[in-house]
Amino acid sequence: MIKRIFADTKRCNGCRICELRCSFEHDRVFGTKLSRIRIIMNEEKGEYRPNTCRLCYKCIKACPENAISKNEKTGAIKIDHELCTGCGKCVEACPFNVMFLHPIKEKAITCDLCEGDPQCVKYCPEKVLFYTTSQEFKKLTS
């Protein structure tokens, strides 16, 4: 069974530490626009929702350069930046709006699960994020 990142959205306070840790892990810069996880904010309701790859793999089919594949070990999306042309087809294909073009490198980016040790999960101070299977997540939050 494939593990992915799940969120107990009731706990999220919108601190964005997950975004900052992600950007630092991948780019050695603290910047939310470089993050592979994004906090969707509904400020009217005071609600925050972490949004990250759900591993639907639609981006793989959409890539005309075959630059996107599945990491066989983790199940995460793997992007070969040597092959990626930054055309954005994968961004358009993503139903969850979690595939982005890197604002500096202009290549596709999305959550890669940090090779099975997601830093956003590890550093979330409110314990909102879980790296687990859907069955385990249901048990943890019921």
C-alpha cells in the first residue's frame, strides 16, 4: 500500500512552516513560492488546508517529454529536470493544483515525499501532517 501525505485540516493554523521547510529542503531558501506543499487559506472562515500531491499520476500521462515518472520505492512523482522543458502540460493536467513550474528554474516541481522522509511532516508544529496510508490515516483521525 502506497503512503502519501495526509492532513488533519482541523489542526492547521496556517503557520506555513511546512512550506518553508519544504523550500529549504529542496532549494536551500525559505520561500513559500518554492514549496511543493501549499497552504490554501480561506481567511474569511479562518481555515487553512495543506495541499500536496495525491499521487493520481495524471501528470505522468500529460508530459510530452516523458520527464515524469513514478518513484518505484516511494510511489512519489519523480521529475527528470534534464528532460523537462517547462511546457506546463503537467501543471494543466493536475486536478489538485499541486504541480507547479519552479519560479526561477522554470521546470516542473511537485512533492517528491523527500525520498520517504517528508520534511513537512517532520517539522509541522501542530502535527497536522501524516505520512501514511489512507487506511492508517482514517484510524488515526477517527
